[in-house]
Amino acid sequence: MEFDTVIHDGTVVTANEICKADVGIRDGRIVALAEQISGGANRIDAGSRLVVPGGIEAHAHIAQESSAGIMGADDYFSGSVSAAFGGNSTFIPFAAQHRGQSIDDVLATYDARAARSVLDYSYHLIVTDPTPEVLSDQLPRAFRRGITSFKVFMTYDLMNIGDGGMLDIMTVAKRHGAMTMVHAENNDMVKWMNARLAAAGLTAPKYHAVSRPELAEEEAINRAISLSKLIDAPLFIVHVSTAGGAAIVQREKLSGARIYAETCPQYLALTRDDLDKPGMEGAKFVCSPPLRDIQTQEALWHHVSMGTFETVSSDHAPYRYDETGKFMNGPDIPYPKIANGMPGIAARLPYLFSEGVLKGRITLQQFVALSATNAARTFGVTRKGSIAPGLDADIAIWNPELSRRMTLADQHDNMDYTPFEGIEMIGVPEIVMNRGNIIVKNGALRAKEGQGHFVHRSPVDMSARSGHLAKELDPELNFGAEIRP
């Protein structure tokens, strides 16, 4: 058998196994895995380093306007380059519909933007205007294109579609085998807190943490899950930031409900104290849900290790610390007017490896599951996420011993700061491959702008969860009424 590339003398890690093996690649696919493979037009000596699937970043905001009209700093070139330096081979940013837009126009816009990507990509659709035409025609058409996940919001007045709108979206998603993602915070609780803080003149960045209570997330997670269980539709809870919210997810998953979830590195690495910096420095750490405390960090790490979360995703939202980003509304503004989000797409996997694997919180196999395999399974990326014959040769070779302190220069994005500045990391992805092509090697970009491909994703496989049948929708218990979501 002839190979385009052979990776030899590596330790191959999947979500289930660790073994010494060589990897044979042809036409962008993995075609062989064996103790020793000879030949290969290009031979890569892994030097006993770790050979893992390239990461799949499943939560990032790239070339996306916020509901307030603020464009993030990263386009699909810089954002994909940053992701690649962080050990990723694929990413799934959001394509955001705003009120009055058709889904067709949204996808045409993002297709043009994504053409610059160096990585393979897909989109999660953000739906904020679920008109009858959107529900009956436009979302099913997007699904046929291979876009099999839709995101909705329970907060922000310009994004929140209400409980009824969520039921409508989840019904369409279930019918077509798609996943609904939800930003779960109680909008009225947040607005009530904002009004009280404003009345007291408490508007510094640190009060952002106070304005979005843990209970606001926990109530909304519980409500979102209840809505999904009513119609037995799959639901993915994004950026869980509280111990109580994680416990609700764990409970419902154990009951068999079709619930999935993620947390993010910022909730594991940073705390609300980072918002309490001199002047407006705390604005760098404004994100929603907000950063919590040390006790919550410990609880979230426990849930990461116990399998509560499918992924640890970056929620990369790159707003610069200047008038184009955080301070678009002015330099000395109250916290609700600060652009909401922080960067982290390149830091996600190095942080998870260093603080997770090397500190004994998770195993190497869990690292692979959290970084790639679970995202592939959850979001229908069927040709990626593991190292096995027939899959795309999306591979990262990690040096597990090389240490560095995180700096802005390491991120390779369009930002002017990183919230992880100065944190010591051990473990670096030295070579990253996408479909057999080296895109990063030893700190240098090898990819060309626009070489990424759109990934047509498959319907979500729900067979591993028993689901939930509400009594009121069971004809044997509801007087024979046929109520079909």
C-alpha cells in the first residue's frame, strides 16, 4: 500500500485507547494504523510524542456581529489560524440571524466570510426570528445543507425568543435530527438586577458578576430542559458556569433525557476577582455568564472529570480592549454597555491539557473526548474526531513536556490581549494537520488562506439516550389524544 504521509514512532491516543502505532495517510484520509508502517512519500517522526485527533472547536464567534452591531476582531482567516495554533483542525462558529433576516441571506453572508478559513468549518445557526417561513421552509433547507444545529437565547431582549419560540425551534430540530443549543439565563432576573445596581450607582466592571446571578442560570437551565423533555427533543446547554447548573445537567442525563452540555476554560481558570481590576481593566473579563469563584471552579472540574460535559469549548468572542470592541460605546461606560465576551480559541486545548491531564483531573482519553471526539459525535461530524481508518487525517502531534507562559503572541488572533496572559502551560501542539495537510509546524503557519472546506454534517444520533415521554403526549395516558411535536 502506498502512502502520501506516514507518522511513525508516536503514541496514538483516542477517546478509548492509547497505543504505540504508526499512522498511514492517503488522499487526506487515514488508511492504516499499525505497529510499524514503512514507506510514505513524506515521513513524520513523532519522536514518541502524542498523536491525537485534531481538536474540533464547537463554540466560537468568528466574523459575527453582536445583537448590538459590534463586529468581533477575528475574521475567518485570523480566527481559523488562531484555532489551528491551538491544536484544532476543524471549527464550528455561529452564523447569526438577527431580527428581520432570512436564514438564506444569513448563510450566504457567512459562506462568503468563511471562504478565507484555513480549517474545515461548519456553522451553528443562531435563530432569533422564528417566523412561520423560517420554521417551515428555511431551517429545513439549512438542514439539507448539512447544518444540523440551531442556537437560541433565553436572555438579551434582541435575542430572546421566549419559551414558546424555543418549543417551536426544538420541534423543527427534532423532526430533522438537529440539535438545539441554548444560552440559558433568566432574562428578567438579569434585568431586575441591572436596574437595582444602576439605581445604586454600582456600574464598574466588577458588578457585571453580580448582575447575572447563579440562580438566573440554574433556573433557565432547568426550564430549558423541561421544555426539551416535553417534546423529547435533544438540547445542548452552552457555557455552563455554575455548580448548580452542572448538577441539573448531570441529574437529567442520568435519567436518560437527551441533554448535552459544555463548560469553558474561562470558568475553570478565572474568577470574578479578575473583574475587580484598577480602572476599566476588568472590562477584559466581561463575559456572559460571568466568571464565578474558586469553589465553583472546583465543582466544574469535578463535573468535567465525571463526564457531565461533552466538551470544553472556548466561546471565543474577540472584542478588543479599545473603541472597536469593549469600548465601542465609550471609554468610561457602565458595565452593561461593555462588549460582552473574551477570546480563547488558541488557549482552550493547551489549558485543558496542562491543567486537566498533567494535574490528574482527567485522563488522556478524556482529553481527546472533550477536545474532539464528543463534538464530532454530538454535532454530526462523522468523518472527524478520532484516529481510525476511513476518517479524515485531522491530527495533532503534542509535545507533552514543553512548557511556556501564555502570551498574546501565542494566540495568533487579531486581539490586543489574552485573558490567560502569564499562565504557565505544559504541553504544546507542535504539528497540526487537516485532511493530511500540515497547517502548523513548530510555531509556523503552513496553511494557505481559503484551503478549509465546508463540512456537511449528519443528523444527530440520539440512540444512546432513552429520552423522556411526557404523560400528556402519551396516547395511553392522555385519553388517546394524538399530539405530535
